Amino acid sequence: MDRKTYKKKSKGRKLRKRFLIILLPLLLVGFIAIGYSVSLYVKAQDVANESYEEVQNSDKRDEVVDPNVDHVSILFLGVDESDKRKNASGFEGGASRSDAMILATLNNDDKSVKLTSIPRDTLAYIPEVGIEDKINHAHAFGGPKASMETVEGLLDVPVDYYVRMNFYAFIDVVEALNGVEVEVPFDMEEMNSDDSTNAISLKEGRQLLNGEEALAFARSRSYDSDVARGGRQLEVMEAILDRSTSVGSISKYSDVIEAIGNNMKTNMKFEDMRSFISYATNSDLKVDMQTLEGEAVTYNGIYYYEAYEEELANLRADLQEHLGMSDPNGTPEAEGSQHPAVENTEEPEW
């Protein structure tokens, strides 16, 4: 077994702005729902209704949660869809893999939020197919429900809601805002949305990116790492947020809402989304961001990211407490954690 230990990084930063970044699809809808105009309110409601996709309630819940009064969790899935990815070896004609996965837990008593980033290559048991594999493959095997069940097994907490955003929302939203400004850390040659090689050329430095360039910037992982890639994705979302909240962009909200709606699916209804406005408008909002810590491993010649056992146990206990769950007197290991033969699914290095 080849092992390379990742340097542990503290992610416990209280970042109100980062919370807004992650919840951009919801908060733009909720933000418009509060004011500006009746027409935008109706459009936001229509978008929410069209994006709704029912999913069975979590087996870890005895009753259906009410986000107005209960502590809840939301799984954010970023998917990178194209014909090439959909038809990759082992996934022909199936759903796409998730390229970004963040679990948000929201405590309604103190209006605090914990954002847990789960690396896309994390080794996890996938109930949908009964094997251990990279956690981002769960979505390809069974869509959002399979991803939710896999995260529930890994972190031992209920996943109440999901929000799935196609990364091509980056293109549509950025174009609606006439571009976003980011800091390009080095020269890049990347594929475009049609996967044409070296179609996007970016030079080092701060600059205004169009939609295609923003997508290439956000999804590149050829030059550094998945951790750095996640940072670029957050930077694009932050730039989108900054641009969308500027006075000059208010007139473009209709286009932004439409762009989000065309690329979002969720099991939240419009009234559920509106309930989260109380978090965003709370001046005492506390946000902690953390990453599932682990190390690189190789099984059967395939690279995985494996969570440290002690860190995983501590993370489970922390999230359970945040959701107000009773202490289970020792968190049990997640199902399938004894490393049965993992699925030897090759994955292209996009």
C-alpha cells in the first residue's frame, strides 16, 4: 500500500461570507424573495418549484424536520457534467460524479453553521451498490439519494436536504453578471465546457473572467491539488457573490435567478429555503468550516483519500452534538469500514 500523509489543516474559521458563498443558490432566491419586486418574488418561487425533486426522508429521522424550528443538515453537491464525463469508463449513460461535496449542519438554537468539506476521492461505503469506492462515485451510481446515504454512513448523522448545482451554472451566472474578477495564481491552459483541450488560456494575475474562463479556472486540477481546486471554486463563488450584491447588478437578478434555476435540483421547497433567511440576517451568525482530514492511499492500484479514524470519530461526535442528537456512547464505525475489496473503477484525470 502506498501512503502519503496529508498535512492537517485547521479549517475552524468563522466565516459569515463563506456561508453565503456556499448557500448562493438558496440565498439569491431567498434574498429576492424578501424584497425588490413582486415579479422577482414570483420568478424566484417558480424557479424553486421547478428545481424541486423529492427524495425519501432520512432513515436516521423519526419525523420529518421543520427547518423553522429544527436543527437540519444540507448536502451541497457540485456536479461537472459533459458527454465525455457521462460516458466515461464504468459510467456509460449514467449520472455524473460529484466534483464538490460539502455538508452544512445548522443549529437553530444559536444560529450556528458548520460546513464540512468532503474530498471527492474519500473512500466510503456506498449502500446503493454495496461496495467501498470513491465517495464522488455515489452520485453516478444513484444520484443525490445515493450521495446522501453515503454521507450519512460516513459521518453518522442524518442528511435532510440536498442541493445539486451543475458547474455549468458558473457559466450562465457569470455571463449574466458580465464577468467576475479573480486572482489567477499562474498561467493556465485548460479545457472548455465542451472538453476541447487547451481551449482556455489564462495568464497569471488579477483579471475579469467570462463564463467559460471562470469554469476552467474553477475546475482545473492539473497544476496543483484537489484542495487548491476547492479554494478556486470558493473564490469564483465569492466573486459571483460580490458582483451579484453590487448596486449595478440588481437589474440582472432576473437573469441570475434563471441561470441558477436551470442548473439546480433540490428536495427543498420554496418555504424551506425562506426559513434559512433567518440565519443569513442574524448579526451573531457563527460559521465554522472544516475539512475531513485523512491521507492518500492506494488499493489495487487506485488512488483514494482515506479519513483518519480518530479524526473521523471526533468529527462525527461534533456534528451529532451540533444537530442536537443524543450521545450514542461511542460512535460506531461506519458500515463497510473494514475495507472489503474496493471497486476497481478507473477514473480519468480531468
